[in-house]
Amino acid sequence: MSHNETRSKGEAVDGMKPVVVKMSWRSTTNVDDCGVYVMRHMETFKGDPKWGCGLKKNDVGTLDKLRLSYCATLVFFKGNAVSKVIIDRAQEFAKQKLETA
């Protein structure tokens, strides 16, 4: 893609008017899982205005599973420079919890 093509695509996007898609799972009270919602939306949205991402309003179980999945993907990603530090600290934390239980 040439520089001119990139610029024209950028100008096209700049001129677009954003559209807020109405989502049945939208929440005004859950302010902690914004990242989980964004990841799920990026993972599932293909441009269909009637799209569903598999979430339901206040679906704590699904959010927990997605949070765990995304976290594991980030921690175990081969390009994660601090992966070993995170894993070591998590193992130490788990060991301490078992000793005090």
C-alpha cells in the first residue's frame, strides 16, 4: 500500500460518522469489564449490524471465562517479556495460600 493510498484511506475514515450499535448486553453498571467487552467485540464483530457476540446482560459466568481466557493468552504469549516473572509470582502466591489454608 503506497503512502497516498494510506492517506486516502485515513481521510475516508476521518470523514466517517460514528454509529453506536445497540447491544442487548450493554451495561451501565459494569465498569470493571470494559476491556473484556472490547476484546470480545473485536474477536466477533464482522460488520453485521445484527451481530451477537455471545454475551448477555450481567452474564458474570461468561465474563469470568473470557477474562481468564484473555489473561492466559496474554501471560503465555511467547512475545511477553515478563511472562516468567508473572508465572513465578502466581506460583508463589498460590503456594502461600495453600500454606495458610
